[in-house]
Amino acid sequence: MIRKLARRPVFKRVVDNCIMVGKTILVVEDNEDCRELLVIQLQRMEYRVIEAGSGEQGIEKALETKPDLIIMDLGLPGINGIEATTRLKQNIETAHIPVVAYTAWSEEKFKKTAKQAGMAEFLTKPTPPQVLNEVIQRSFRSTTLKEIRPERPRKKS
């Protein structure tokens, strides 16, 4: 099926530009239809996808699987996307994982709150596949892990 889709001009450009094939993305979205559509788009771009339906599940799956990227809805039941992201960014095991907001809320105040929580990018639903892929690639490229070096003993003078 992917070969048929890859022949379509728009999809072919998206796949050709996908430099991060094989990376794992955690999708945290409570709306099953939105989640399914997003998962299909990501799988067609050859990403491995893990799904969660709530903020709590998203945190659990992030800790279990250590994905390369998290796409997080803001309006989740229980722990919302902002709170889930804040918790992930406070945990040393998940703080390095880029989180992309994926929401129907387009107001500036939500963008500001998402950025303050540590989200790398902000996408408004629905997002065309090309834009989605560009944001994902940008998030992967801008994420660099800081090298931790042991302190060297100082020479006595």
C-alpha cells in the first residue's frame, strides 16, 4: 500500500524529505479519530508509532519506551498536555525528548503556555502531512544531547 501512495507527488516529496525514517514517535491524543489519522500519516512517513489516549498514559509510555519525539494534544482528560509535558521535562529520563503540541486551540495564549511547558513546536489541527513532517524533522535536528564529562582533577600549582 505504501508503494502506491509513494507514487503520489505530494506524498513522494514528504517521504523523500523524511531524513529520520525509523524513529519512534509517541502520539498522545484522546480523540480516537484524530489519533488514528495522525498515526496513519506518521506510519506512511515510515516512523514507528506508539499511542496513548491520556496524559497519564503518555507519561507512562514515554518512561517505558523512551521515544525519539512526542506529539501531545493539549486538551487531554485528567492530566492535560501542558501538565504532562511539564512532568516529562522535569524527569531526567525524558527531559531530552522533544514534545510537539498538536491541538485545535490556536490562540496565542496556548502557544505561550506550551512553550513555557517546554514544547518545541506548536501545530494546529488539522495539519497537512508536509507541514507535520517539516516540524518533526526540525524538532529532531534541534535536539542535541549535552555531553556529560567527568570532572578532571585540577593540577596543583
